[in-house]
Amino acid sequence: MLQPPRQSQQVAAVPRQRTPVGGRDQDDPWHTEAVCRRDEAVLFFAPSKEPTAARLSREEAAKRVCGRCPVMVECREHALLQPEPYGVWGGLTAAERRVVLARRRRRDMELKQASRTAAPIPAVG
């Protein structure tokens, strides 16, 4: 069973920046508001040779942290655009991100093919 994540002293020492009333400041990167900054990195990244049951339990715990994070969408998009090959980012594991990326590539290919085969619209006039 997983122990509740301990707060990292190094991360805890980072002062939390104030957020403007309308949201994050343009110069303030999304990750400054990430909830995971207060948790142990080991929760989000697998140790070597981790047993499957322990991995699944750890990933579920990490996803629960992501579920309460105000920047989960930004984190997920970052991990998909990089692409981040390891860890839980934006509530998705590396395997889940690979599925999302494959679906996006397939959708993009279908859209390109559809735009090529679309009949030209005749000029009116």
C-alpha cells in the first residue's frame, strides 16, 4: 500500500507566487501553479523494476493529485507536445499519452485526406 506522499523540503522552500485576479500572469509559467510541485517526484515517475501492482497503485495516486490540479490541461498538453516519454503528466501515463498522440495523428491524416478529396465549390456569378 502506498504511503501518503511526503512534502519535499526543496520544493516546499519555493515561494508560491500570487496569482492575479483574472488568472495567471502571462510571464508566470503554468507549472508554478502545479499541485505536484508539493509532492514527491517518485509518485509521478517509476523506480526501476517496479512491480506491476505497485506501478498501478502509484499511477492512480499520481492521477488523483492531477485531478485536483488547476493546470492539468496545460500540463497534459506540454507532455503531449514535447513528448514526455516517462511519468504521469496531466493525469495521463506515458502509455495513455502514446494512445492520445496516435489518435491525433490519425485524425490529422483523415482531415488532410478529406480536404484533398473534397469537391471544389463552384464559383457563383
